[in-house]
Amino acid sequence: MNTKQATTINEVIQCLDEIIAASKIEQCAIGLFTTLYREVTIQIKNGIETGLFQNPERMEKLDVIFANRYLRAYYQFKAKEKCSECWGFSFTKGEEYWPIVVQHLLLGINAHVNLDLGIACAQVSTPESIFDLHSDYNKINEILSNLVEGVEECLVEIWPTLTYILKLSGKIDNFFIDFSMKTARDGAWKYATEFVLLPENEREASVQQRDIKITKIAKLVSNPGYFVSGIFRLIRLFERGNVAQKIIELSKVKYNPVTETVATPECAVLV
């Protein structure tokens, strides 16, 4: 298996570019999450270069370890080898017709943040130093919050009726809030503080147990019930463009730095 692994944040971006390019050619929706993840990585890189983080060396190490978990899972899946169950579920849905763009984004967020992020944080820390990371960890939340508006604008281009449907259906709003990025990152931090305390011989079992839990969430994202699923199918029928065009549209997300970001229900999914 040709599993590409990065050693620097620039190599991470290069690897993500390759996956995005392949996804466009293959018309594979895996590239949707990868496109959003690439923009987050670029903004973390900018933060490292401009002194946003207290410990830039540690942040780059964290970014690389975090990204390599995604890269490993992707290449395992492409080689038809076993990867994390939650990633395997997400990637499989990426090859199916019916999931809408937001579902693809949520499935990637769920696997990468809920499973991978806490593990990566623990791997760059010790039980004594883990809380020294928290300030820089929270700065990533700010980066994500500042991407929200741009993501929404791109999604509205893909679904012209998106805003209208969101206003009509409070259930969809609640669905977005329940799987918000902020909630996922809060859970990831809690898992990091628990995982870092585990002896080495107990870590693999802990990862497997968490993988099962995160996969259950992924299945709920994929099938959120009869009513919401019906709305999503309607949305899917009116999505503009093929997968490659949607990836291009999502790549237009603009980073909008602000002093303070307050999440609204409509955008809470990515906060």
C-alpha cells in the first residue's frame, strides 16, 4: 500500500491537493471534506507563521500528526485495506449519490475531529503538559469560526433554496447544532485529556472503543430519520453541478477574520 505521510505542514497541504485533484477526476465526494480541511490547514499554517500560536513548533507537529491519521485512513481505504471504521463509513458515503454536501462535511468532521484530534493532541503532549496546549487548541476554534460565513455562502451557491429550507425546518437546524464543530472539538479535547493518561498497552483498545462510538454518530448523520432524510433527498435533487464543480465552489471559501464570532443556529454546524 502506498500510504503517503507528511513531515511538514507544507507537505500536508500538498497531500490534500493530490486527494482533491483525484476526487475531481473520479467525481468522488471525499474531496468535499478534504477541500474544507485544506483551507483550515492553510489558516493554521498562516497562524504559525504570524505568531498566532504560543508554541508554533508544537502546533506544526500537531497539525502533521493529525493530518497523517486522515491520510493513512484515505490510502488504506483506496487500497481496500481496513481503516478506522468511522473513516471507512465516511469514505464509502463519499462514493454514493444521495448524501448532500453538508452530510459529507459532517461525516469528515465527525471522523477527523471526534476520533483523530484527541489522539493527535495526546501524542504531542504528556500528562503534565497537556493543558499547556489548550490555549493554542482554542485558537483553532477561532479559525474555524471565521470560516463559517464563507462556507455558508458557498453552500447557498450549490443549493439556491438552502436558506429558505433552513428557515422552514427547525428540525434541520437542531440536526446541525447537534453535530456542530464546536461540540466535536469540545469532545475531542476531553478525550485527549483522558487518552494521554492511558498506558501504552491500553491505548489501542481505547481507540477501537471510541471508533465504534463515532461510527454510530456517523450513521445518524447519514440517516437522521425519515423526515430530515426526506428533506435532504429533496435538497440533493436540486444541488447544482457535479462533484468536481461542488469541490471548486467549496474551494472559494474565504477566511474572514473578526474580533469576536457569535455562532447562529444556521452556521453552528461548522463552529
